Amino acid sequence: MINFPVFESLDISGYGLYPGPSNPDKGLKIQFQPGLTLVLGANGLGKTTLVRILYRLLTGPFDIPRLEGRFDLGTTRLDAKKLSRKYQQTFGARVMDGARNATAILSLHLGNRKVLIERRLSNLALIRLEIDDSPVEAIDEITYQEKTIELVGTSSFGDWILLLRFLIFYFEDRRALVWDPAAQMQILRILLLSGTKAKLWTKDYREILELDSQMRNLQAVVGKEEKDLAKTETQVKDGDATLKKLNELIKLRDKETELYERLLDELQEVDKSRKQARQRVLKSEQEREAAFRGIERIKFASIGNQFPSSRETAKYIFAQLLTDQECIVCGNNVPGVEAEYANRIEKAQCVVCGSGRPGQESPLDAKDGKHSKNLQQSTIELRQIETDLEEARRALNEAEANFQSHENQINELREKIENQSNRIDLLIINLPPEEAKINKHRTRLDLMHVRVKELKDQLVYLREQFRIFVKKVNQEMAQSKEIIKTSFNKYAEGFLIEKCLLTWAPHKATVGQSGSSFRFPSFNLDMAGTDFPLPVRRTDPDQVSESQREFIDLAFRMALMSVASDRGSSLVMDAPESSLDAVFAPRAADVLTRFAKPKGNRLLITSNLVDGQLIPGLLNSIKIDDRKARLVNLLDIAEPTAAVRENREEYDKILLSLLQST
Amino acid sequence: MYDTNCDELRYGIDKLRRHVRLIVLLNAAENAGLTPFPIIQLHTFAYLSNVLSPVWDMPALEGKVLKRRGSPFYPALQHDVDRLVGMGVILVSNISHVLDEDQRWRLKCSYNLNHPFADPILKCIKEFETERKALNFIQELAYALSALSADDLGRATSEDATYADPIIDFDNVVDFAEWEIENFSANAAQYFGHLFPDQMTATPGELLHLYVHHLHSRLRND
């Protein structure tokens, strides 16, 4: 069980950006109550800075490098590293005095332990750390990090930073966890595995990454040495045709190796599309079968009346013909016959010979007045599903052809490169006897080849051990999938109109840039849409609208947090209104309010004073008398910008109307 | 779609293979006393004949299936069954329509071979070595499965190592022989061979019986 931070209070003093309303309330003070705290302001008043201060109070002057960009978490080391001096002084750089006397104090709960952190804003240095009201003596960042991981329950400080980045803080430059399988793998590892296993995972993973990088570096050096050797030999035996050939071959092989590696990278993506297309076809086939049987059921009941004493096989054949226009006796498609038979049934005639059957009503009308209507509607639905199935099959054929073409190219290139390497080796051996220098070079190269082989063997062994470990823990993690899905549905249903399902779909990825792939835990998303009557896999954030993207990811984060801890959490969102339209804003407010309700969760939202439905929607869940206490008004607290000074009255009017709206 | 005058050679070879497999499945089920064979049990039997085929050193006829909340169901195979009913090779009985675990309509019925039409086909199948091998494998599997009640057979895949793999969620593809090669069911069956004393070697048939016995024990312990 992970203990997420539950914020209690924040006190920023001596910081020029937040001079405070007046004495004695200098600075910025927030008492976080269970539920919503809303930070309102205008551009330039320090909303984002406030969120960053909260974040930095928790991370100190440490972070995981390159986490902010779109960098693939699968190929990077996730260790917390000390920030450069420039980044440590980010808050100081925003004010004239370099935040010389500015401090920030955050009180929070981690599980049932009370924690107080005080830092200098000029350089993020730790001034005070208290646990359960007792000061921790001789504090430094290492002690702080050790205490934090002990209280939170993660296996490293890097994991704590990942939790903050991917679950707690919703920055403007956030990465969508639901579409980032590498990040999901890390978060699920932290949340669902015991500390020992999560640590072992990281250790093994890192060891493979390092060895892989070591091996590749050495391989690159070997390549360079080969080139140098050829060059030296060219110099020695200038004009020699063999050496010329050797150089050409090495150049060609390098070029083709580059292409080969690019195609290998692409193959993973192509394979992903191919699998997505196959899943869509199989799902559409099941839907088509169900729709078809639904219609068959109605028609079968109708035909049953026409064959009071005949065998079921005959009824079955006629039902199929009337449903699918296909004669299952000969396999032909016969819409004309189907129409004729349907007409006979409607007129209460014998379906086989067309004779009148006096006294018989049309079974379609007689049995249930709604049948004909149902039948029509069901038939339209069936045809829609069939169109979708056709499209899915076409997409699958295309994806398979694409995959095949990539694979063929890769195989051809691999063979070519192998042949070229063999020819290069042969040419090097057949070179005329050289001077001592060249011999020495060759011996060195031989030793390097041996070392590359050793590293490769070691990698194969480590990868196999890791594969066994991952397989075991995958099973363990999969046990939590249903509860996460249920929790996700609870949040997503409120926001989305379309049917949207989370599905457990482990993804394949290599560890490092070589070797075969592993199956790592992750969820995918199936969602219906305007062009897709059935939920279709959305493997890319671009496959949904911007509003949907943000809140699907939010629902996913909320689901993970509620499953991983029953002691509450905080969620900090910076400017969530930017991606929402008028329809989605009230829905978003509803989802956020639902997160804020249970377990004493804290929800901190920063927003500009804008027209729209999000802020009123959020405020509506709070009694009018209580609203002021939940509001941090940066117009009063922050150093005013020129725009605020000029338009203050207007801003105040908007604020008042928000506070009084119901 | 086939034209009225087409003969067997003009079917797609895959379709013909699937038709043959269906006749063999129903014949094996009948020999093991399992007929009339309910539709769900037929699809489960087809799935097990695919996933356990490596035990008999044979390739799977279909190496993947969509994981559903209930047992496996192959729409293409069902279309083939419908066609064979139309041709008179299979007889259908007790037809009705029911809602499945996902509240979608599905057919409920039972099937039998119509011997005057099926027997010449079976006779022909037995003349080819590979087909005879498949027939023997499926027959052995049917005998093993006959130890289960109809109800247990219908839900056998809920304990099957591949279909019930918790890593694969519903509505995702269970792939054991199309683009992937991991087949936990066949691995588990093969593993039972290691439990025999050193001087004894388990036959493929014994491995099938042991695997089905294992399914049975797990179903009983539910």
C-alpha cells in the first residue's frame, strides 16, 4: 500500500511574488480542507509557480532528468539527480531579491504520519523536517529522501518523483499516462508490487540497460576500429584494390546497418497496428454474430409457425436464408428469394409453395406488433456492423501487408549485412602481411570482438532471468486489473458520453536497444465514437478529442490512486479549463468533485478567472458560506501585474459572481 | 459464397480444412458418447483441439481466438457449421436463442452428424496420413473430455492455462500459435510427462488425459 501525500497547509513567506493581502497576513497561506481548494488569478500572478513550489517542496533540489519531455521512460534510468544550480534557483529568478529571505513550509500527512517540510525558495535547501511534530536532527537531502521513501512506501526516491509526476501533479506539460505504456509499466510496478519486488525489478532492468549500452558502445568502438584499420591499411598499401573494396564494403555495411536499425524500430509500431487491427476484426466478428443471431431469433420464431410439425433443420435453413440472404444449402447469396419468402410469411402463405393458409395471421404481426419494427432496426444495425467488419478486415489486410513488407526488408538486410561482414572478415584476412602496427591493431580488434561476445552472452543470460521474473510479477499485477477497471469506469462514465472501457493489454518492449521483447503490464483503452459504433482500441492520444484525452487520463490516474491507497491523496491540477468546451466543463467539474469527496482527498485546482462552466461547476458542490474559505485569491495575495492593476474592478466583479452563483 | 455447381476443389482450401475438422470433431464426440453435442461445448472442443495440438506434434488449425467473458466462440467456425447443416452433413436440434454473458444474442442448439452424408467423407479422410493423425488426436481428446460433465466441458476453458491467463483481458486476442508461440496449455500438458518415473515415457494420449484431469480437478475445486 502506498501512502500518497495529503496536504494540510502551505505557508510561503518573504517571497516577492506573493506579498500577501496586508499585515498580519503577510505572504501566502493555505489551509487545505478535505475536498476542493481553488486558486484563482489572472495571467502572471503566479498560479503555476505556486504549483511548482508545492512540487519542489516534496522533491527538493532533485528530479529525474528529461522527465518533462516526451522521452521514452522505457529506455532511461529513473534515478533522482540533483538539479543544476540554475534550476535550483528557479524561484529566486522570478523576483528582484533572488528570494533571499523567502521560505515555504508544507504540512502534510503520509499515511497516518504527520510531516512538515520547510525549504528556502532561493535554492530549495532544506531548513526543517519534522515527523509527528518531532524535528529530525542533522537533516540533509539524503536523510530527507530516506525518510520520504520509508513513509510513502516506495523503493526509491526516483519512484516517489514518478508518483508525483504521473499521479499527483497534473502539470500543463503532462504526459498522458493512459497512452504511455512505458510510464504505466513504472507506475503499476510502484503501486502494485511489494517494495522488495519493485526494487528488484528496477535493479535488474537497470543492469540490463547498462550492459546493453556498454555492449553497444563497445560495438561502435569496434566498428570505428575496423574503419581505422582499413584506413591504416589503405595508407600502407595505397591503391591496393582489396583495400579499396574493403572500404567500400564497410561503408555500405554501415549504411545498411543504419537502415536495418531504423526498420527494427519501426517494426514494433507496425506490429502494434497489426495487432490492433486483428483485435478489431475478431471483436467485430463476435458483434456481427450476436446481431445476426438476434435477427435469426425473431425470424426463426416466425418460421416456426409455418412449420408446425416439420424438422428443425428445415426451419434453421429458412431462418438463415431470411436473415443473411444466404442459402446455406448451396452457399449462394439470394436476396430475391429472401424477399419472396419474407413476403409469403407476411401474407401468411406457406413459405415453401406459396399456397394460402386460411385463418393464419402473419406471424410477424400476430406474435408481437413490435417485431417488424425491431426487425427493421436490427437489420440496419447488422448491416452497419457488417460494414464495420469489412472495414476492419481491410485495415487488417493492410496492416499485415505492411508488417510483412517490413519483415521481408529486415530479413533481406540482415542477410545482406551478415554477408558483407563475412566478406569484410575474409578481405581483412587476405590482406598482404603488414607491418607491426597493423598487426597490433588487429590483435586489439580481436580482443574487442571477444569482449563484445562476452557481453552479448551475459546479456542473453540476464534477459532470460528478467523474463522469468517479469512473467511472475505480471500475473501478480493482473490480479488488480478488475478493481482498477471498475474504479476507472466510475470516474469515466461521468465524463464521457461514448462507451469507454479500460482493458488489460500488456505491451511488448525491449529493454535497451537490442534483444527480444518482454511483455510489460499496461492498460489500453477501447472507446466508441462517431465513426465507430463499437468500442475500438485507441492506442494513441490523437485518436480521441482533446477534452476526452485530458479527462480519460485524469480518470485513469484517479482510479490508480483510489486502488493503491485507502488513506486519501491529493491531486493538483494546473489550468484544467484550457482543453474543455462548454459541454464537457460541467461534466469535468462533476468528476473532480467526486474525486474530492471520499477519504479526505485534497483537490487543488488553479485557474484563471474566465467565463466557463468549470469553476461554477466546482463551486456548486460547496455551500455558499464555505466558498471563501476554499478560495485562494491571487488578486489579493500576489504582486499585481499591469493588467490586473488596470482591470481590477472587472476581475472583482467576475469573482463575486462566481462566489454567488448556484 | 459458393456457386451451386462447385465441387470440393473449388472451396478455399482453408474452408475445406475447417469443414473436415468439424466433421472429425463431431464424429469423435459421438464415439465418446458426447452427442447430441451442444454448440458451446463444440466451440470449446474446437479450441482445445487447437491449443493442445502441439502435444500431438501437430500445428493448430486456428492459432488465436478473441477472449470472451464466456467460453471461446469462433464466428467463422459457426458459419461453417451452418453451411454443413445446409448441406445435410450435420443435423441440428433443440434450437433456441439465448442471451450470453455480455447480453448479446447467441444460438443455443445441439449438433449430430448425419451419417449417410458424413460417413463417405470420414472414409475419405482416413485414407490420408496427416488427416488420420488429426483424427486420432481429436478422438483421444474427445475420450479424455468425456470424463467431464456437459456443464464442466462448457466451462473448461475457465481453467485452461492459455484462455484463462489473467494477463489477457476480455476482448483481447488470445494468441498461442498465430504471431506468438507461447502456449501455456501445451506446456502444462507436456510438463505432466516429466512427472513419470525415469524409465517411463508418457504417450501424447496420456498427456491429454492428464491435462483434462487437471482441468477437471481445478473445476471441482472452484
